[in-house]
Amino acid sequence: MFFVAANSAAGVALTHDAVLRELGAALTLRKEQCLRRERRALARARGLPDEAAVPAEELDRTPFAAVYKFFGNP
């Protein structure tokens, strides 16, 4: 089963899967931009020359990561 949305102006038909791929790509790009901005802000706060000096692993995106680091993972 798939959903077809037709754009009458351009005459383009998009399948449901194509829409999901586009949405996924947009969300991935947005996430990368947010992480880059956070690394840049963290580097600036530490007085480092650029965000490359801050490892990406330092921005842990695991839910409750700070809690697990403090109390341990149950």
C-alpha cells in the first residue's frame, strides 16, 4: 500500500516512501546543523579556536545520559 500525492502545478507524483525519504533527509540535516552549532558554542565557551577541538562524542545524545553517568545505568 502506498500513498500518491500529485502536485498539479508541476505534474509530479510522489510516493509515500519518497516523502518519508525527503523528511528523513531534512531531519538528518537539521540534527547535524544543531550538533555543529552546539560544538561551536561549547568550543567558544572553553576558549578553543574552533568546534573541531571538541569531540563529537562529548555531546552524548543518549536519553538520560547525564543521569546514567552520575548514578550508573540500571
